[in-house]
Amino acid sequence: MRLGDIAHARAGDKGDISQISVIAHDPADYPRLAASVTVGQIARHFVDLPAEAIDRYELPALGALSFVLHGALDGGVTRSLALDIHGKTLSSQLLDLEIDDGCTP
């Protein structure tokens, strides 16, 4: 299943740091999000980003996870020649992440 099937996301930036929030559509799906979306998966999904480190913050009261990708924006808005200098499309890209659907074979 795609992450976008159970969640929506929003990205923000500060300098060369990208912050991506992933929020469950249904709060009942938060435990699945928390178990399925790891720092390792984020790093593999964004393997082409120059992220130096990734932090994960859990926000169960909001049904959300927050990921901070340090160095992901290649110098930041005023220094990058990238087409998406703010990293806003990263949230949409993350929603294509394949996660466990919770069903056991």
C-alpha cells in the first residue's frame, strides 16, 4: 500500500533543512504510520538527496510524524539551482512510499 492511501503530508524549509510532516487521515491509522515509516525508509526513499542526517519526531496526539532532513536542500533557497529549492514536492514524493498494508499472508 502507498503511504498516501492512509496519510497526507506537508513540507517546509529553513535554510538547507527540509521538514516533512506525515499526518494520518484517520487517527486509528497512526500506529501503522509509526511502525511503518522509519528514518531508514525515508533515507532509502530519498537516496538522491544530500541529507546529512534525518530526525524523526512522533506526535501521537496529532496522528503525525515529523521528519527533519538536515542538508537536504543543497545549500538552501538562496544557494541552490534546484528546480524545487524549497523542497515542497518532497511531501508528495514521500506519499509514494510503499508501506506494510497491515495484512499478514
